[in-house]
Amino acid sequence: MSGKTNVICIKWGTSYVAEDVNKLCAAVKRNTTRDIDFYCFTEHPEGLSPDVIVRPLPVLHVAPEDNKYAYRKEAALCDDALGGLTGRRVFFFDLDSLIVGNLDALFDYPQGDRFYIINDWKHRRGRKKNQVGQASCYSFVVGTLGYVKKDFEADPKGVIARYFTASQEYLSAKVIEKYGALNFWPDDWFKSFRFHCMRNYVLRWFLPPKLPEIRGLKMVAFHGVTGIREAIDGVWSRDTRSSKHPRGYKKLYKHVRPTPWVSDYWR
């Protein structure tokens, strides 16, 4: 493969800090032989590494009250002029992505201008089987998804009323609507900390989460309330709201022991 490989991420508000971007950038570059251009779309570039190419947040032309949830990611990043990258393939990684293996095969995998995403673990069965992508890592050619952004801008209240915070379901539905199906990465490349590393219930109190021993594993996704820092420290959630912080009997299984191996990769 010749030329640059374009990797992108997005940081807004206060949920993530510069350290998250810098460590993701370092991990991506450490785990590939490709020549990487690493972009961060953000309104707060302070503290970012010189290795990070800073671009402004893409603008969603909606009322301020509708510019919320992760639609900043799943709709705004679909901009046809994103960061001056029109016509180039980009690889998106969430900032709560832990790179644990070589990424060369991932960067070689896409064909043509197809959109690729993780097959969502939560929806592997039932009526949503193969209908929802897990947006911790996806790839597309800039200029092929602008219709998603325009659709959201045309009726943000309608989209939010239907999908609420499930912005990755919205993105998946729009891709399926146009192309007929989602293209998924190989299953063994991506695993979930929540679904594949955590021990079963009672064992969570005695044993730390375990990294799956899978050949070719490239990334562990930290979706949900337990993030990378929480896993390292052995904290289920630092969010004290009742909807996030375990209470009552839920404390019995919403528990995580300190997970040292996460630190080995998050550097």
C-alpha cells in the first residue's frame, strides 16, 4: 500500500482529554508499519501531541438543543468535506479504544468505497441481527456519507425521537437504506471489554478481567460506563447518577477488579 493511511477521532466537551487522543495516536502508530496521518476533530486542541493533526469540529447545522449525544460523531463526521479529506479513505477509532494488536490487515481490508463497521455484539441475534454496527471503529471514503449528515440536519428532532441516544443504529440504518447491507470487519479483530473480558458475575469479585486469547485480535472496545481508566483502577463507574452508578442488588455484578494489562497497552 502506498501513500498515507488516514486515521481520525473526535473529541468534544469534557468527557475525554488530550491524553486520550495522544495515547490512541501513539498506539495506532506503534501497531502498524503504515505511514499514518492521525487527525483529531476538536474544539480544544490544547495538550495534543505534535503527531496529531488538528481539525475543527465538523458543524451540524441544527439548533443547539439538537446538537447532542453522539450524533456529533455518527452524523457530523459524515461531512463530504471532512477535514479536507474528500475522496480519501479514513479509519475512525473511538477514544475509548484499546489497541492490542497489529493493524496492518485492517488498513488493507477495505475494498472500493465500501463502508465497514464492527458487527454490534448486543444485536448479534434477533430482529436486529446484522442490522446494527458498533461504531467504536468504522471506515469510509470521505464524500460517500454526506447524505447521512444532510438527513440528520433536515429533521434532527425526528431522528432523536426515533433513535434517542442510539446514534450508531441511526448511522447503520442510513447505510443499509442506501447500500442494502452493512459490511463488517472480521469478528476476531474486535472484542468488547464488557462482553468478552469481564468475568461471569461472582467471579468478578475475585478475578480481574482477562484479555481474550484470540489470534489476530486488534482492539478491545470500552463501550458503556466502564472506561479505560475505570478498568485500570477497578472502578465500575465514576458517574454517581442513579442510572449509571450501581445500586442495590446491581452492585453484586456491576463490579470490576483492577485490570493491570490495560495499562500495558494504554501508553
